[in-house]
Amino acid sequence: METRKHDHIALAFSSRVEGLQADSRFYYEPMGGVIPDPAWEPFSFLGKTMRLPMWVSSMTGGTALARTINTNLAMACREFGMGMGLGSCRILLENRSYLQDFDMREIIGDALPLYANIGIAQLEQMAAQGSFQALTDLVGMLRADGLIVHVNPMQEFLQDEGDLLRVPPLETIEMFLDETDIKVIIKEVGQGMGPDSILKVMHLPIEAFEFGAFGGTNFSKLELLRGDPSKSDLYEAMANTGHTAAWMLKEVNRLHSEGHYLRCRQLIISGGIRSFLDGYYLISNSRLPAVFGQASNFLKYARNEYNELRQFIEDQIRGLSFARAYLVPKAL
């Protein structure tokens, strides 16, 4: 106790909050709660039972570190009851020698959702060839529950080796849904989507919509950073366009409250989720079943020893549990 009180005195001045702005998203209600149990009630999502409202968003594929990263993430999903989206599986369409980098079903187990991942450009190419069999084979080979299709025309445009789309993504996806039985999640990769695109996505018979909103890892900006500096100067302003997760959620909630027929009924809220508080606030405000996704936060710890990732997740669970007991989210 004496040490703790000494710390209080030593740190008192540095902990003052002049000039700081309180987080206005919550009411702090310390009178009615108790120190919380970190356990989260199991819940149904994507047809399976999850134990934590956190999703490992797709982040990496086809790199030397992919096996270590994916293995650590799959182990964490199994231990804590999270769902997982694999990084781009495009390389497996070309070379199956990379299968062990992505084959995570044995590690994550059968009880939790695991989705493969492919870009809209590859989907368009297969549609032009008249067959999606390669994707049926891919999902089967990985024993995945379905496929995440990342819709990323801006990233492709800004990528030196990118593919320019010749068919509207909506038409390609509708064809894929009509011709296969594969379960689909649609996501963006750092820009999010505007109101017309959100409405189109929510009208599709898909399993979930992952926002991939503006504010987190922005793959369009990433492509500019790895390309010609003169191109970066020219197109940087365009890469800064987009829609935040909070804005997108308000738009989905509006569609729901206005009685639109939304065939998509589940959300993965990702993009700019920097902490458990961001995720807790947004899923609490969702009118549809929702979990929150993170990529870079997980990636930071998944490259190293598993215990580092484990500790990071345990700390987030403690924070989520406290927030649930003492912080009341205000409406968006």
C-alpha cells in the first residue's frame, strides 16, 4: 500500500486532464455495477457459436510470415472463441504449395467461423471464364465456412500491378451467388462504402457485411507508399476519401429503421477500431447482430510469440468486461 500511495503522489501532476476532452460516447455509471466477470455470454454468429464479439479481420497472405501469423491467430480464436477471416488466398489458386500457410481448420476447430478470402478482380476474371470451380475447390480445400470477397477498386487502381475492373462488382457478385452455394461475406479494405453501395450490399443474400471502413489500415494508401513517389503525390487526396465505421453503422441503422428489406442481417464492424472501447461502442449501437473486427492490432502481436498475442487479447477482454459493467454507450 505504501508503494502504491507513493506512486499516486509521484504521478498526480502527470495524470491531470487539463486540455483533454472526455470521451463523449459514454456515460460513466460507477454506482450500479460490480467488478465484472471477464466471461462473455456465448452467442450465435455466422451460424456458429462465438464466445467473444471480436473478429480477426483478413490481413496477410502469401508472405514468409503468413504461417506464423495465421497459426497464432487461429490458436487465439480457438482459445477465446473468436471468428477469423484469412488473408488473401489468391496465391493458393496459383500454387498449392502454400496450403500450410492457410490451412487453419484443425487449429481453430470446427465450432468457430473461418472464412477464406479473395479479391473482386479474381472473381471477375473467373466470371469471364465461365467457371467458379476454383473457388469451390479453394473453400473445400481449406474446410472454410465460406468466402470473403474484398471489393477494392481503388486499391487496384493505385496498385502498380493492379487489375482494373471491367464489370461492376455488384454484377459479378450476383453471378457468383447465383451459380454457387458458397456463403459470402463482402468487405472493403480501408475506404468503407457510401450509401448507395451499402444499400446494394445489404440487399444481397450474404452472410455478413464487413465494413473495412476509413480510419484503420488503408490499403489504397499502402499501395501509394510502395509505388512511385510522384504517383503518391498525385493520388494521395483520393486515397483519403472514404467513410468511417461510425458513419456506415448509422447508415445501416437508418436502413433498418426505415423498414428496408435487408437480406444481409449480420455485421463485422471494422476499420479504425483502435481499442475495445471503439468496438464496444459500435456493436452496442448496432441494430443488427454485430462483432467488431481488428487487423493491425492483432498483426502487431501475432508475428511474435503466442503469449504476447494471448496477453493482448486477455487485456482487451478485461476492458470489455469493465465497459459492459460501468460504461453506458450513448446513441450514435
